[in-house]
Amino acid sequence: MSRLRVGTRGSDLALWQTNWVCDRLRGTCQNLQIEQVIITTHGDIAADKSLGRDWPVGAFVSAIEKALLDERVDFAVHSYKDLQTAETAGLVIAATPPREVAHDVLLTRGATKLEELPAGARIGTGSPRRAAQLLLLGAFEIVLIRGNVPTRVAKIERENLDAVVLAAAGLKRLGIEYPHVVDLPIDQILPAPAQGALAVQARVDSEAARLTAVLDDPQTRRCVLAERTILRRIGAGCRTPVGALAQTTDDDVTLRARLFTDDYARFAEGTEIGRDPVAVGVALADRLLEELQ
């Protein structure tokens, strides 16, 4: 009988994602016991703080990675987009399971469409990427909000907002139903790199890495690799307004990205197609950076 300890944050979404991974892992390995270890991260402690320039790299994952390296847990489940772009020595992404939907949604106070929101409508988001793209679509007032998914949904009423923007994947995973939901097409609002994807992380050459590798979806891994290569190449942090989404067709990866200046005043966007996801990401990142020089 195998026994593994999984490290996870304690939010509703993090626990759902961890339970989803563990259920599938048990289905592939008979007599596997998994103990859940909840780990508090800096991002959980500072949940009411804005994502300023002093926000530490890996705020939602560093404490969990330390637990892995200290052998207090055997593997971890992360929202992939929370991971820093630099790989952590001694750790490996053992599996990238099939991705959930990647797009964003707008939760509105009343039944409406994005283009029907009036000038000055108050839209809540803590994401520079979302803010920059929304301001291309209308003269909205962007209201900084943070917190877990249920908290941000509640802020529509609590802070008198006209709408909030959330990842569709989070709502779907938690089964949250809201009366007025507008799907935001990716040609208007590109998602964050790796949005909707999960990362199963373990120590290099460990039993946990071997056991969890069965959950890997190669096409999702290729897409996420292309998207996160954009981040690495431009040296992006959590405050960089950049959206990216890759899709696979046969052997090719098609990557679309949009990069804004920090003040949102200018942006560059483009598409790159190729077989090597890293080469595709590097080529598109270089082109966008050159356009913004």
C-alpha cells in the first residue's frame, strides 16, 4: 500500500482542485492512501493586501514548495498560473492534467452584455491584465478587489459594483451559479497564461513524481509551456499586464498574446504558430517587446 501526503492551500478552490486530482490519482493506483496537509501561504495571510510592487514572487506557492523540499509533503497541487516562472531546484511539475475552460467571465449586477455597460461602470478586479483589456473596451472605473472566489462575488453587492471579472474555471469547479454571467470572448479579453490549468508538483525522481505522472495531459502541457515561455522571456511578474492563450492542432501550437505597457497606454499583440512550444513563446515574446520599444 502506498501512502502520500499532498500539500494544498486551504481555500475552497484549492481544496476542490486538490480533491479532484487525488480522486483521479486513486483511480489509477490501487490501495493508495493520500493525506491532505493544508499549508498557509503569504498570499493567504495577506489576502486583504493589494498586489503591489513589493508583493513577493511565489506568494501563493513558496510555502508549499518549502514543505516539499523539507519532505513534509510528497506532492502538491497548484493553480498553474500561481507558479513563478523560474523552476524551483529539486522540484518538477510531474503532471499537467487536462485543462478546464480558460476564458474570463463578467458577473454583472443585472442582466446585460459587456457592450451595454455604461461609461463609468464600476468593475472589480485585482488583475492588471484584466484592467488593461477592459479599458480598451469602455471608459469603465476599475475597482481593486482581492479575495477568494466567493468573496469577490459577494463584493458586487458589498462594494456597490456593477460587475466583477473572474476566471470561468473557478466558478465551474466550485459550482457557483450566479444569475447574470457574461462569457468574455478571448478576442476581447485574453486570459492569464496557464489560466484554468493545474500543476502537480513533486520532488525530482520521487515516488510521488512517478505516481502522479499518469495524470499528465501532453496537449495541455504544451499549451501551458508556450504561454509561460512568454512570461519568462519578457521577465513578467504578477503585476505585468499580459494575456496569452495557446491551442494545439495536430502537431502545431498556435499562441496568441497581448502585452501592455505598465501604464496601459500602449499594447502589442500577435500570433505565432509552430511545433516547438518554447520556440513559439520566445518568438512571440521578442516580437511584442520589439513593438513596444
